[in-house]
Amino acid sequence: MAQGRNASTTSGFGWPVERPRPTLMLLLNGVLLVLCLVSSLAVIATSHEIRERYARLQQLENEQQQLQTEWGQLLLEESAWSSPSRIERLASQRLEMRLPDVDEVEVIQP
């Protein structure tokens, strides 16, 4: 009762079922293999890039902390150099400036 067809068989119900050709299966397996390889290479490349970016992020965070520390030190230095008592002392010592007496002050009316 075989009909001479190589590409078809019968299922459990007696219906004819077309079997895929071996070359089509090989081609399909080859395409799937290539897709798996491309996918795995993409995962590797992405994880490498993520590691590089994370390392750069850590470097930038360390640099930010150092700059914040330096900024705080500069603010302290600025406040020390610009304190009113220091400016008054330098004005009297280096420039020989002094506060005027009461009788030396002249008030100008507008």
C-alpha cells in the first residue's frame, strides 16, 4: 500500500504528512546556529561595554569626590583670607589706614 512518495508519510490517523526535506532542515539548523552565535557575541559585547562604562562611572565619582573636597578647602581658604579682622589689620599695617576721628568726618547734605 505504499504509494511511492518519499516525502510523505501517514500520521497516526492515516492522514498524509509531508516531511521536510533534509536540505531544508540542514539550512534551517545552519541559520539557527548562526543566529545563536550572533546573539551570544552580542551578549558578550554588551556585557564588556557595560563593564567599561561602570569602571568609567567609578572614576568620575572618585574625581567628583576629590573636586568636592578641594572646593570645600578653597571655600575655607577664601573665608580665612577675606575675614574683616584680617582686612582691617592689613589695611592698618601695609597701607597705614585708620578710622577717622569724629571731628574729621564731614557729612554732605544732598
